[in-house]
Amino acid sequence: MRTIDFRSDTVTRPTQAMREAMIEAEVGDDVYGDDPTVNNLQDYVANLLGFESALFTCSGTQANLVALMAHCERGDEYIVGQQAHTYRYEGGGAAALGSIQPQPIEFEPDGTLNLDTVEAKIKPDDFHFAKTRLLCLENTQNGRALPMEYLENARRLARKHELALHLDGARVFNAAIACKVNVSEITHYFDSVSVCLSKGLGAPVGSVLCGKKEFIDTARRWRKVTGGGMRQAGILAAAGLCALNNNVSRLADDHENAWFLANGLKKVTPLDVQFEESQTNMVFVTIPKDDVKPLNKKLKKKNITITPGRQLRLVTHLDITREDIETTIHAFKQFYKK
């Protein structure tokens, strides 16, 4: 039996077309800038997102890390969400390797950072304080697409205080689909954007960082310092190109499946399902504490994989079909059947 895996959209497997593209990829030494497929990927993404230049990295963590290190110097500060990936889930790399101080603040319920709070956290120009250099946003944040008007206001605030503005856009294509806009309408507000190829787009490896040429040149040096100087990386870049050419518009299917899943689970007592209008491919479900282990055990028997806990994050992706969603809803109903 096939496994229905809701843990993340990182669990997708390369399609046959993607595997063939990887086999046939023209390659060279990327450290020398000689890999034509990597260069094609970088040019393609830079043009797609509306930037001068781009850099292929081995992971989203590395893309965000070298972005922070290119924007900031030792002892500088960046403002970021308390639950943001760059602060909470990337091993403290900015502090450990870049000596960059984070200033985390809580997210609002819609996934935004309150801009009045952001402004209040910007440090005065005084040698007692770290110099605030950068504001980091995340789109989507916990599956929520940020409002377009908010992005414009964030840009205005950053310019007022001479801050750079970075977007962790790991799922920015999900946000663009949800907002019904071209992705460049989101990314043009930012000085730099990282986009992940190995989440909903389905590539096995890699992210791309975009920005001005001078910024990317600096980021390239930091990529080398952090061990990201890859050689015949075109094999991986080919998968990214295949993902971008084939799997962007179909993200809408994942959003529809998430909506279908949320509405099905809302009918199951005693589940508390959180799925708002701005949600994309993530459904959050709170279950009774005593049900955590037995529910996980029951779902495992049905070959349904989740991350156990009181609050479940169920993520739809290209390897989950509508039939899988129906199977999962039925499994929850059976578990809670009185």
C-alpha cells in the first residue's frame, strides 16, 4: 500500500520526467561558473521574480543564511517573527555563523508582523545598541498568504528607516496562487527573496536566492564559506527547472485539497479545525490530549503518516490525491465514531 504522508510538502518524490531531466542535464563546474544548467536556473528564477541576479543553494536554510550574512555585518541586528523559519528552525545560523543578533517579535493571527511593533523595535543610532539593518518576512507563514497591501506597507516602513527587506519565500508560489497574482507582484517589494524548489514544487534538492548583482556576488562568497560550493550541480538544477516549468500552477490543486480536508474534518467531533481564507496547503487540527498516541497508531495502520501532537499540521502536496484526502477523512471519522 502507498503511504499518504501529511508531515510536509518536502516529502514529495521526483516525477519520471524530472528524473529524466536530471539524467540528461548538461553540466559543468559550478564553482567556476561553468555549469550551464545551474546558470539557466539562476537566470530563469531571477527573471521570473524580477531581480538582476540569483544564486542556487543546496537548501532554504543556506539561502536564508547567506542572505542574512550578505545584508548584515557582525554585531548587526535583524527583526524577525518569533515563529519564523529563519529564527526558530534554522539552527541559529545567523547568530552562530554570522554574529547577527535576531530581534524576534510575535506574529499577528494573520501571519503578519505588526508594523508599529516592528518600528518600535528598531534600535536608535547609538553605540550601545546593535544596529538594526534588516527586516525579514515569511510568505507563506504557517500556510497563510500575506495580504498584498501589507507588503507595500512593510516596504514603506523599511525604506523610512533605511532597512533592507528580505523575504523567506520558501512557499512564495503558493502565496501567489492564493492571491491570484504573478509571483513578481509579491517579490518586487523586497531587496532579496529566497524560494524553495523542494517543497510544493517537488524538486528533490535546492533553493534559489535572488537580489541585485552586487548582493548576490556577496552571497556567493558566503555560500562558499558555508560549504555550498557545488560542482556538477546541474543535475540538481535540472530538477528545479522541471519543477518550475511543470508544478507551479498545479499548486492550486493542493490548496483545493486542503480546503476539502479541512471541511471534511470540521464535521468530526471533537476536532478543532483551523483553516482560514488565506490558508494555502496547510490544515491545523487540535485533538484531545488523550488521543495523540492512539490516533497516530490508528492512522499508521491505514498508511497515513502525520507528525503526532495535540495540534496536527496536515500539509497537502503533489503526492496527495483527492482520493487520499477522502481516505484520511474516513479514517478520522472511524477513530471518533461513537
